[in-house]
Amino acid sequence: MDCRLYESKLANHKIFKDIKESLNDVDAKLRNLFVYKDDVLYVWNSVENCLFCVNLNRLEELDENTSYQKLQLVCPPAFAVEHVISSECGGKLCLWGGRGVMVVELPSRWGCGGLFDSGRQTVFCKSYSLDEKFLYLQGEIHRVHWHPKSVTHLLVLVSDNTMRLYNIGLKTGPKLVKVFSIGPKPAGALGQTVLESYGDAAVDFTPTPDSEHLLILSGNGDVYMMHCDIDNKSLQKPKLKGPLAMYPPADDNYGSESCAITALGGVDTPTLVVIASASAVLYHCLLLSNATEMDDDSHALYVVESVELNIVMEEEPTVLQYVCPVHLYLVNRNTYACAHAGGVHTVTLPVLERLSEYAAADEGDTESILQAICSKPSTARYLLRTSGKSSPTVGLAVTPPPLRTLLILCASGEFITRTLEPCNLEDQLYKELQLKNPALEQDDINAILKERQKLPFTSIIQEVLERQASQPILKLEKKEEPDPKECLELLTPATVRLRSEYIVRQQRAADVCARKIASLKALSGQYRDWLADLQKEIENVHLQSTLLNNKRALVEISQEDMKYRCSAVVRNLRAGCGSSGEERRLLAELLQHQKRAAALADHVRTLKLHKEHKQHEMKKWQEEYKKKDTVLGKSHSDTIWSVLQQQTTQISSLIEETKLLKDQLGVV
């Protein structure tokens, strides 16, 4: 998109007119309520508790009257949103403030112009809070970053000197993965106040350009280093190194009220660390490997220069020298922006352009390159000056290359663009549940965890109305009436205490209720619109069903008519044509064969019965024959024996006679 279109079309867009009312927060901190990602500008509306977004590519094709889309959150945040950051892939947004963190899953972009949900005016988005109960009640959030090596992990720095790693890519919802201890953990609100007053609490952190380490800044200026690796499955937590040594050493440790840190450079150049203090002084330090072999002294910071910002505010000029928080935003490899109560600065570091040459140079050329580095100090430009703490900047974003432009949103709702010159553009709860209920399944545990993380609205009101100090009840004797001076002395602190401990808290509770009511009204309005759309769709479906029923009735009538006509045709065909002579002859022959087959079947059945009868008789006769026992008497036996002897004698005589005859006749 042409940078001139930012000033002509985008600055006059009605999205900033509609968002103006939600930016009027007198007690607001430094905020960044919009983000620019993938040609879409997202702006947070704290009144309606939703996101406004406008597609700049579509704005380039059309005019500034192009409508914007509302991304309505299904679960709006219960805390005041102070920052909006986008994931690297652009599919998720993170809304966070001092009392909570919420992740918004963006819907798909499709249709004409690449709009959400094909360009509907209001689009519902899935949203869920991270550890809502703990983050709202137990401390204050100092910084939130997406993990440099993962788009599904978030790093949250809390005021109790812990950094919490959350996994938001699980189907069961966000889960606390690890908790890293940065320093001494305070005990209660008083301990936290003491820790912050001494500067021992971590206030900011940033990943290095190579995404291998995290640099953590404490309020006293100490910098710690921690290796960031989510693939490490061992139970041992990464070791926290530091505080890193700073050279040359200073008595005040280069400021005792540090507030922000960022890192510039690339993989091929040394990392340049920028540390901002509340006194509006920036320190540029080189992060280099130390020559010592000790693990704690593996790296050190070498201060190259310090830059003091010339911040001018019309109101409260004496307070500036004590407290002026600064937020740092990367622009490119050698430029970063500073947002503060007095406006916006940009700082360019020419030293980064020469560091790679210095690292690759020979020993003879190092002196000349070093002189060139020292001869070009950093330059700071005052891009925008605001009227002071009552109207600070509430949004800052950087457009993509080639020509980077700073998009700045003021508290008055005015949108300003500044183009940079080319020279400047180079699981403890989970274990507890498992121990108490070992029989619970995984789904039941996840459901309990999700339910316990919800923060009821009554808890928020109770926390707001809770008093930090207890006051005794005053009892006086009725006879002893105090004089007017004593009455005044009692009335004055009582009035102050009433205002500070009761009226202010009730006002805060009223603001919380008003914000909740406004968000619920906005959500109910969207639900009513959604219900109206659904009712229209239901009416359309009823109308379509009525038409289909009528068509079905007509089709049934036509079907019955066709059935009647077909049956009539079949009857006519059957009545009109009889059987032929050949068919009758064949039918008679078939009937004759049928009769013969029946007679043969009867004859076969008779033969089978006769066969069975004969078999039965034969079996019976055989059984009777076996039962018969033939026995001869003695007389019969003697007679038979004598007859056999006679026949034997006769046979023998005949044989003798035969032999004699053969001899006589000479027969051989």
C-alpha cells in the first residue's frame, strides 16, 4: 500500500471516529491497542469489548467510507486490555493487560477482498483466557510475548518474579506447561511492594534475534539470560544465567529504574541490547560471549553508548525527571521506536551496519573500522509530541517493507502516520487432581481444570471492594462530648479514609459493573441480531418447506393418475388377446405329461412298498431258519450207517470188477 494512502484514506476512516469514545481513559497507562498484520489493522474497542478491523488492501481499491468489520468475542475479557499483539502466522491475537491474558482465534478470510466470514459486518470469534483466576487475583502482568520458536506457546511475565509458559494449541484448551522462577518470590502484597521498591522484580523480557535465548530485565538494571527451548522434555528447567556483567562497570548499574528491554541485530551480527530507564535514558549494549569458562559468565554486556531522550510535556514538568516509562518497538534491524507519555521517538543505530564488517575484518583494518563506528553515534528523532500524561499514544504499529511507516493512534482518536527516511530503514493443579482422584479419566480432569480456571464476576467485585486496611469502631462516652477541634480532627481523616477505602473502591466497582454491562449489552445486541437472522432463515425454511409440500402433493396426485392409467392398460391388454391353437395343444400335452408323471410316481411308490414288504419277509424267514435245530434218532443213524456201508461195499466190488474187465479186454 502506498504510504500516501495512509494519510489520505486511512487517517479519515470512520473506524477512528467510532473508536474515539473508548480511548478516553484518564488513568490509563502506556497502551498499544492496535496491531497491523497481513494488511489488516486491528483496533480494540474497550466500550463494546470487541475488535474493529479494516482491510487496507480493500481500502486501497475503494474509499475511506469502506465499512469495517467487528470481531465480537464469545467470551469478552474481564480485565482492562492494554496491549494487542499478533502471532507470527497471523491466525491468533493476544489481548493482555495488568490483570489477565486472552487469546482470540481469528476466523477464516475468504470471499471478495479477503474479508472475515466473506465480509459480514459482525463476526463471532472464539476467545479464551489463560489462567484467569490466578492472573487476575495473584499479581500483575508485566509483559507477554509469543514464544520465538512456536506459534502455539505464550510467555507471560508476572510480578511475582515468575515467567509462565502456556500451550494454547491443545484441543482441550490452554495449559500451563512450565513456570520459571526469575528471582526471589514475594510473600503477599507487602512483599511484592518491597520487592518492586528495591528493583528486584523482573519488569520486561525480550527474545534475542536468533531466538535461542531470552533476556530478562529487572527494575534495578540487572539483565538475566535464559535458554528458550520448548522441545526439551526433561524435567530439569532451563538454567537462569546472570545477572550478566556490564562493562565498563557503573556505580548505579546504569540506572536503577529500568523499565523496558529489546534486542536488535541479526544472526550474522552480534546482538545489540537496548535498555530503557524511567528517566528517559537508553543504553545500547553489545551482547558478547565472555572469555571465562564459568557458566554464569558465559555472556557479558558491553555498553556502547547512552542516549537521553529530550521529552517535553506541558503538564507536570518536574515529575518527568523522576518517572517516565518507555515502551520499545522494533522497526527494523537498526531502528527502533520509543513510546512514552510525551509522544514517540525513533532511534537509529549506525553501529549495527559496521559490526559485521568489524567481525570479518583483518587485524590491520580493525582500527579504521572501529574509528568509523565511534564516529557515527546513534540519532534520535522526536516524531510525535503529545500534551502529556493526560493524552499519551494508545497505539503504535509498523508497516512492512520496503518503505516502513509508523502508524500512531492518539488518545484523542486522531490517527497519525510518519514515514521514516530511507537512511533510517535498514502443571501443579493437574498433579493435585490426579493424586486426589486417581480414578478420574483424562477428559474429566480437563473439564474440572477448565471449570476451575473460570473467574466468576462476584469474585472480581469482591476483589475490587476488598479493603487493604481495617479500621476500629469508634466508641465514645455520651457524657464526654468532644470539642469542635477534636470533631474536625476525627472527621477529616475519616472523610479521607471514606473516600480512599470506600468511595474510590465503589467507583471502581461501578466502573467494572458498567464495563461488564456494556460488554453484555453489546453481546446481547449481537445475539439479538443473530437471533433475528436465524428467525429469517427459519421463515425462509418454512416457506421452502410449504412450497415443497405443495409440490409433493401435486406429484402424488400425478402418480396416482399414472398408476390408474397403467392398470387400465394392463387390463385391456389381458382382455383383448386370447391363447392360440398351438398354445392350447402344448398346454394339453403338458397336462397329459403331468398325469403320466403322477401315475408313474404312484407306481414307483407301490413298488417301493412291495420291496419293503419282501425285505421284511426275507428277514423274518432268515431269523426263523436260524432258530431251527435238526436232530436224528439212533435208529435212523444206524440205518443210514448200514446203508452207507453197503453202498461202500458195492462200490468197492464194482471197482474190482471194472479192473478185471479192463485186464480181460486189454484196456489201459
